[in-house]
Amino acid sequence: MVTAIHPTVSVDEYMKTTYRPDCDYVDGVLEERNLGEPEHAVVQGALIEWFRAHAKAWEIWVLPEIRLQITPARFRVADVGLSPRSHPINQLKQQPPLAVIEIVSPEDRISRYAERIDDYRSMGIRHIWVVNPQTRRGYDCSTGSWIEAKSFAIENSPIRVDLSTVFAELS
């Protein structure tokens, strides 16, 4: 469930504050993100490990919990982001990454994810992937639809992950 932490906060205050865990900033309102479940953590760790093992060869930054600026008044924190190493590290929050991966927690609702996916698409992110550790399923949401997928890949690149490898960590 998404809950507002504070009624309104300025962008400047949001950017200068460290939240534990980090929050989304949606039009002046801080929104909690559901995480902290062991399955969420294991899947996130497995994805980060997989992509970091290939990061130099694939010329990508692997960015856990990256704040992305969707609009001047809207920031989303992606569970995992993948950006090209050609993007300057200090400008990553404004650059659309190659891909974002969200990991569903038991309390999450599809309606909440629909808004996140729309935000990511409006930023120009072409690859939006959602992983559900409870059901051991992955979804390619790049078009706005939830298309079940056994693996994720970026066309014309070596960047890919087989979800069976990720889910094996839960066994």
C-alpha cells in the first residue's frame, strides 16, 4: 500500500534528504515504497549480481535504488536500473536508463505499478521489467501491457537475464 509520509515537501528538500528506505516523490508528496521482504531482497541481490558480473563487458552501470527524475516535480526510485556507461555518472538521474527492473512486494497493487510504468515510459525508458518473487514470474511492461516473460533482453545488445537463474536463488 502506498502511503504519503508528509503532506508536501519541496523538490529541494527531497533531493537533500536521505530517507530510509528511499521514497518516491510524486508532485510534492513523498510516497513509501514496499520493500524489505526477504524474497524482494534476494531477487534484487541476484539481479544486481548478475548484471554487475557483466557490467564492464556490456558497458553498463548497474544502479540499485536509483532516483530517476521523471518531471521537475516527480521522482521514482527504481529497484534496479541499467544505464550505458557513456552517460556521465553525475547525470544519471535525469537520463533515461536502458532498463528499469521493479520487484513486486506482497502489498503492491497493479494500479500502483501502472502509474510507475507510465512514468517510466514518459521519461523515455524503453525496457521496463517487473519481477514477482512470490509467483516466480517476470513481466515485460515496456509497452504498458504486462507480458509474461521467462527472460529479459535488450535487442541488438548482449544485455539479458534468464529469470530461472534469478528465481533459483529463492530455492
